Amino acid sequence: MSSTSVETPPTADGASLSHGLKQRHLSMIALGGVIGAGLFVGSGAGIAAAGPSIVLAYTLSGLLVMLVMRMLGEMSAAYPSSGSFSAHAERAIGPWAGFTAGWAFWVLLCTAVGLEAIGAAKIVTGWLPGTPEWAWVALFMVVFCGTNLAAVKNFGEFEFWFAALKVGAIVLFLGLGVLAIAGVLPGTDSPGASHLTDFLPNGGEGLVIGLLASVFAYGGLETVTIAAAESENPVKGVASAVRTAMWRIALFYIGSMAVVVTLVPWDSPAVVEDGPYVAALDRLGIPGAGQLMNVVVLVALLSAMNANIYGASRIGYSLVERGQGPKVLGRVSGGVPRIAVLASSAFGFLCVLLSYWRPDDVFSWLLNMIGAVILIVWIFIAVSQLRLRRRLEREAPQKLVVRMWAFPWLTWAALAGMAAVFVLMAREPDTRVQLYSSGGMTLALAAVGYARQLRRARS
């Protein structure tokens, strides 16, 4: 293993980036990061498959995510870095691991930028029929690329207000739902537990589909540990975000799923066609519920675009700073890695073009390739934490500001949970393709990373 800059805290990484994010920005990024378009729209398919047991599915996957966030928080508080888990994997396992985790996640984020731009454009063209979808995609790309090219505080300010809107919308939804369930919302009758009697309508198979859908809905939580490196107090920021992760997941994900399946029959066609939140608001007789939720989903998509361009540019910059990519991406001006921002946005726009030009082969292959990347990243996080924790206890115990619960047993339990999800993915035809495609990309990146590591060691 090369011993270049891995064994000491990375001073180059983040040294020339600005520290323009305030604590309020970081707190709201942590809050809003858990509320994505996948929760508002994608959860409908999970409910249709799992029925009321979707609450159990989100609880199980939520427990896994809490453990991953705690592990990542422990390492990020000890070694704040814009490379986050990629820098930790390099430090703990070797340069090849940092290379593999970092570039796999970069591809995931950039592809997600393109998907979110397409989703946002579809909503706007629904309001303004006749306007070209590609023009809206281009507009969103230009706006958020521009936002990220400016000072980091601009990104923080955009995310602050986006997150505030998302959090406000879901808190209002939960409040109305709880009142309706309690039977005290004017004009509505409480459904009681009538929609919960058939808890596992499609048996264990339905629960598995719901579980897989819920695991991937949690993607995006990692951004706060990337952003923390550019905050006024990185250690405090990470510690605060990680310690509040549990109640955020419990309230926003598990709480809202419980409200939806209590208010609306799980097999209602509206759950999939309109989305679970629109179906629930329609059940409450809220006028214009569909358009109201479209606005919230649009905000969620734009927020995710903004955050993913930011995250991709910082991961790319960190990789280059550690000698793991083309040097041009490491150029910083005005405290911002502007070439990395442009490259990340360009890759995202290329994904959009592929969705128009080659939707059935190249674009489909790309989507399958990123399908299981988040799980692969989580494995790198768990293995890195297992190795770094022992080193920290020996060499710098004062840096353990955030500690993983019941170490090492819960870390091993989390790894067992990830292995179980891989097995479940291999059993389902749709997710099996994603698993193999993501595995192929990861092995290819690992081979390149290991070859680079050997070459650097020899030189």
C-alpha cells in the first residue's frame, strides 16, 4: 500500500476551498437531504408491492442507513474532507479503494443530475404544454451550474431555501394526516385501522420489493459530510448532522409512510398513478393537491440537482488533489473547483442527451450501471470505519468526537444487512441486472485503481 498522504490528515484536500457554509446552511442541508423526489414519487411502487408493510420496509432500511451515517460521521468528524468516504477509504484500505468509491459515486451523482433535470422538465412542460422539454433541461443545467460556479455560500443559500420548502411541505402533510387519522380534521372521517388489516398483502415477496425500493430512496444523505468540509466548523457540523439523523429518518420517511398507508388503501390505483402524497391529500379533500405536490416535487428535483452537482464537483476535486484523476479538475478559483463543476454538469447533460438519442441501449445500460452503487459505497464506508476506528483509538483518541454505537458489533451487523440486500437484489430479475452492471463497473474501477497504486508504489 502506498503511504503517500493517506496516513496523515489531508491538508491539501480542502485547503484551497472556501469555508463559506454557515451552520444554518449545513443544518438545513442535513434536513433537506433526506427528502428527495424518490420519497414523494418513487415510494408509490413500494406501497403497491408491500402494502402497509412498507412501514416495516422503511424502518429496516432506515436502521441500516442510521448505522451507515453514524460510521461516516465518526470518520468525517475525525478527518473532515470534501472527499468524504472516498478519502476515508483511501486512508483505511488503500488508494485503489478511494479511487473506486470516489469515481463510482461521481458517475452516480452526475447521472442523477441528468435524471433530475429530465424529471423537472416533464413537470414544467405539463404546466406549459408546447414548450420543448430539452429547453427546460438546458435552463436548469445552466442555472445550477452557474450557482455552483459562484461562491459556495450561494449553493448553501439555494439549498437552505429549497430544504426549508421541502421540510415545510412534509411537516404540513404529516400534521394534516395525523389530524385526519385522529378524526379531528374538519370535513374528514377517520379511517381508523381499516386500511391496515392486510399487513402483508403480497407476502414476503412484496415486502422484499418494498425493502429494495426503500433502500435506494435514502440516497443523498452523504452530501452533508461532503459539504461539512467547507463549513465554518466542520467537526461540529458533522457531529450535529449525524446525531439528528435518527429522528429525521424516523419522522420524514417512516412517519409519512405510516400516514399514507393509514389514510389511503394500499391497492388504490392513485398511489402509483398520482403518487402516495397526492393520493393522501386528495383523500383529505385538499383542493389542488396534485398541483401542490407537483410544486414540491419540482423543488425536490431542483434541490437534488443543485446538491448533486455540488457533491460531484467536490468528490472529483478531492480525487484529483489525492492524485487520483486528471489534474485539470483540481484547479480552484474563488474558493471553488470550477473545472470540476463544469465537468460534472457536462456529464449530467450528456446523460440527458443519451436519454433522447439512445434511450433503449446506452442510457438504459448507464441507469443499470449506477443501480447498486450506493450499496457499494456503504460497504466501503463500513470496512473503512472498522479499520480506522482501531487506528484512531491508538493514535488520536481525542478525534473521536462522534463514536459508532456498540463498535464493532453494529458495524458488522450493518455489513451483514448490506450483504442481505445484495442477495435480495440477485433474486429479483429487475434488480439483478443493476447488481451485475454496478458490480462490473466497480470491478473495472478497482482494477484501474489498483494498477495505478502499483505504478505509484514502484515510482
